[in-house]
Amino acid sequence: MRNHALWEKLRPYVMIAPAMAGIVLFVVYPVLYLVRLSFYKYNLMNKAKSKFIGWDNYRKLFGNDDFYKSLVNTVWYTVGVVALTMILSLLIALWLRRSSRWNALVQAGIFTPHIVSIVSIALLWLWMMEPSHGLLNYVLQSLGLPTSTWLQSSKTALVSVIIVSVWHGIGYYALILVAALQSIPPSIYEAAALDNAGRFKLFFRITLPLISPQLFFVLVIMTIGSFKVFDTVQVMTDGGPNQATSTIVYYIFRYRSTNIGYSSATGVVLMLVVGALTFLYFRLLSRKLHYQ
Amino acid sequence: MASIVFEQVTKSFDRTAIIRDLDLTIEDGKFTVLVGPSGCGKTTLLRMIAGIGPQTSGRVLIDGKDVSRVAPGQRGVAMVFQNYAIYPTMSVRENIEFGLKNNKVPKEERKRLVESIGETVGLSGLLDRKPSALSGGQRQRVALARAMVKKPSVFLMDEPLSNLDAKLRVQMRVELIELHKKLGTTFVYVTHDQTEAMSMADTIVLMNEGVIQQMSSPAEMYHRPANRFAAEFIGLPPMNIAELGPDGVQLGFRPESAALSEEPLDHHLCIRGVIATREMLGSETIYQVRTDKQAYMVRSAEDRFEVDRPVYVGVPAEKLHFFGADGRRIDERSSDVRWYLEAARGLVYA
Ligand SMILES: Nc1ncnc2c1ncn2[C@@H]1O[C@H](COP(=O)(O)OP(=O)(O)O)[C@@H](O)[C@H]1O
Ligand SMILES: [Mg+2]
């Protein structure tokens, strides 16, 4: 009898144990290990030579101008990508909301970049953005528009990287928003038409609030993703020219073999920044959301 | 206040005409009920009045003016949707206020109107709630208040009571009738429920497959159905129909017009049969009487007849209806009726 009662108590924990083991092994342990590493001067060749150095890595990090440069670049990159993607994908979603064969075709077309590897896409754009032989400048020139230096100048490099990322992600987020728009019952719009609502009111008072959960989802997912941008930078610019496109993750990557403790400290800072930002979003916006 | 006129109106979806060349006049200030089986085009008709599903061809006139090119919000109509179509992100107050705001009603007056309408429909304490925190009946009231507050000249309602429980539905029926009396505006009410139509309407418009079958007062529709469809749609259980003669004429009588007895009856029509089923409803009992040809429903105040017992069903001559081979009612003043009545007497079963 006693045994039975004990089993009843333990059973839920036994049931979730496999999942918990996975989480501990693949999430909790790596994070803790990362934090541990950040307090060490780690020697990859000889583990025994690694030594605990306390906050030294962090002190060095916050005294390094390159780190601040990367952080600022990352913030600008995130702001640019999130804002542009959200606005453009919303506009595209509004355009594609009516389900027709033509719209399905366009949607498939816009979605296609998402299933192609970002590395291929980055290479493709790298080639198109080549200032003297690239397609983009050729088109701009033949249209009589001013050309750009694209990735080759520190003034335009970050914007160029942003353009590629937006182009890559837009189809996927438009798809999410189209689904959200299509789930709004048409009778709501009919009621609004009978209530004499103008287009402006319709959009800001009906449509936008009704898709707010999906917009919020896109905002959070994209912010987190953009803060961790790496592959585009690695393929297209190597962080250059003159650090103009060096982002936090790229910064971490640069020290991967020379100073892994220092890299880890940067990683911990990135984790805290993203965590704080997500927390902030939830605090500021979650009350404005409408869940069905 | 306004009358509504349909002139040669056709409505097609993807080239399939749901309603074809319809003419209809809905009188100013009347409570008109559109009734018919599901899918017959009632909602389609209502949406053409509102302008949210405009006609393919023909004209719709409200108060004598062709509104074909008038936007829904400018037609002076308000509609209660079947699913209520309440704005889920707005509070009850904002829902009611939305139309007023769009029509640039000043803030002070808006506030006054919303509170007074809230009072009328019994939502006073709930104005700041979100629709998700309301019951079905309360949501229905929000939809009603949202329509009323605009003081429309035409009130459209699409099965507004079909999502409510039976008791609330009966209560709301009475409230809507009173509301109509108080406002005196034109009400167009859609339902598939003949009881609702009978109990609320000044005028019933009975539709089937996009065609108006009959348009008349409830009493007229009950006592003088224009065709077999009307006869069988109005009334519960529906009218009994039996073959009368070789020329396809049919005879009909309502379950409540028949008398039951164990002895042969000297009514004009007398049928002998056996009680097949019996439904006790309390104040009355519904019997199914089976003959060797078909079954008849009889509604009786008496509950003493047992299943499997032979009985006689008697119907007086003035309660008999006759329908031609085309399903149309044969007027009781027509000369043929005498002949059909004789034929009906011949139906007496030994
Ligand atoms: N948007 C639409 N597209 C295609 N067919 C429709 C549409 N709306 C209604 N119909 C068709 O029109 C007919 C009448 O529908 P409706 O007016 O909704 O009937 P009800 O009398 O039940 O309200 C139905 O056969 C329905 O399938
Ligand atoms: Mg309907």
C-alpha cells in the first residue's frame, strides 16, 4: 500500500524524466558549461594549462572597442531586418490575403528563398552586388539611377547585408501573416462595412489587433534570430570592410580558437541581451495582444 | 423607416444563379420574416439589402431610392449576424460605439447613447468587458445593441436566436417583438424555424430554392397555404397529404384538424387505421395513424388511444385542402372543389 502511494507520487517525474534528461544534457549543461568557460583562460591544446581567471574575460570584453562596434552593428542590423521584414511581409500578406490561384503562385515564389540555403543566397547576392560587374549596379545604371558600392564600402555594407537577410526571410513571415489574415472571419469585415468604417480604421482597429499574436511572434522570433546573425556576414563580408559588418556572433567566432574563454564571455553577454530583450517585449507588449 | 423593393433581382455565385428574377416588396415599418429551409437563399437576400453581397443584376430600392451603388455603411441599415460578428478585440462599449465613431457622433452623445442602449438590452454592468468574457445570450445582446444604437431605418437579422438555448430563445422572441413595437422601424428577420416565423411576423415570406413560395400573414399562410410546399413547411407536424384521384390532385389536412375515435365518425372524410406511434407532449398527444397505404399524423388533446389499436380519423369538409398536380392550391371557391370533396368522401374506408 505504502509502495503504491509512493509510486503515484513519483510517476509524473518518472514520465517526464526522459524529456528532462534531454533538456539537461542538450540545453542546461551546455549553457552552464559556457558560463564556466567564460571564467577561464582556456587552453585548447592542453586542458591542464587552463586556469580560472574570474571576471577577467568580461573586463577585457567591456574594455574592447571592437566589441562595442560589433554590438552596435548587431543592434542596427536587428532593427533594420526586423522593421523591414515586418513591414514588407505585412504588406505582402495584405496583398496576398485573398486566396486565388495567382496569389498562391506568387506566395510560392516569395517563399522559395526560404528553402534555399542562406549560404547559396549570400553567394548569389555577393555576385549580384559586385560594384563594377554585378547585376544590381547594371540595372541601376540602365535605369539612370545612382549606383552603389554595396559591400565594398563601410557606409553601405551593413545595409547590403540587411537587404539580403530581409529578402531571405520575407516569404516565410508573409506566409505566417497570410494565414493569420485568412483566419479572420469575413463577417467581421462585413459588420465593419455596415458600421461605415473607413480603410484606415479597418486596418488599425480590426485587422491589426486581430493578427497581433502572430505579429508578436514574428517580432520575437526575428529579434532573437537577427541578434545571432552569422552566416550572411561570414560568407559576404568577413565582418568588413573595416569592421562595418562585424556582429556579435561573428566576433565570438573570431576568437573561437585563440581565446575560447573570451568567446564564451561574449556568448554569455549575447544570451543575456537577447533574454532581456525578449523579457522586455513580453512585459511591454503582451497586454496589447489579443488571443482568440 | 423605409420600405425595401427588389426589382428583377438575380444573384449568382460562380455563374450559378441562386436567386433569379426576384420581385419582392417589404413594407415600411412591418416585421417581415424570411423563412425557408437551409440553403434556400435567405441570407443571400438579406446581404443584398445590406449591400455586403450585392446583386448580380436587377435593382434594390430602399425607401424608393436605388441603393445599388450605395456603400453598406450609407444605406441606413443595421444587421445582426448569425454568428453575431462582434469585434473580438474591442470591449462591449467599443463594439457598440464603433459605428457612431465612424459616423462622427460627438463624444458626449456617444457616451449617452451607449449607456442608454446598454440599459435597454440589459448590458449595463458589462460595458467594459471583452466579448470573450460574455455568454452566448449576452453576445447576442451586444450584436443587437450595436445595431440599435445607429437608429437604422431598416433592421436586418440573420437567425439571431439560433445559437441560444430553447428557453432564452422564447424569451428573446418576445423581446424582439416588443422592440419592433417600440422602434416602429422595418424589421427583416431571417429564420429557418417556422415556429419563430409564425410567432413573430406581420408578414411571412416563404422561400424555397431561391423562389418565393408565398407571402402573406401568418394566419393566411396557415389557413390557406398557396402550395404543397407551404402546406408542409408551416405547421408542426406538417400537413398530411394524400393522393385523391387519377388527375394528380392531392388532399391535405392538418394534424390538429382531425378527430380520433374508436367508433366510425360521421365527418366528411373518415379514415380507418391503426395507431403506430404515440408522442405524449403533456397538453396534447401526437399520434401516427397507419393505414395500408400511408401514415397520417394526428394531434389530439386526448391521450387515451393506445398503440396498435384500430381507430378512425375524421376531418370536416371545411378543414380539407386540395392541391393540383402542379402542387398549387385549388381555391375553395373554385367549381372543381365540389367534385374533389365528393371524391374525398369516397375515401371512407370500410
Ligand atoms: N459565397 C458563396 N459562394 C458560393 N455559393 C454560395 C455563397 N454563399 C451562399 N452560397 C450558396 O447560395 C445558396 C443560398 O445560401 P444562403 O443564402 O446562405 O442560404 P440560407 O437560406 O440558408 O441562408 C446555398 O446553396 C449556398 O451554397
Ligand atoms: Mg443563412
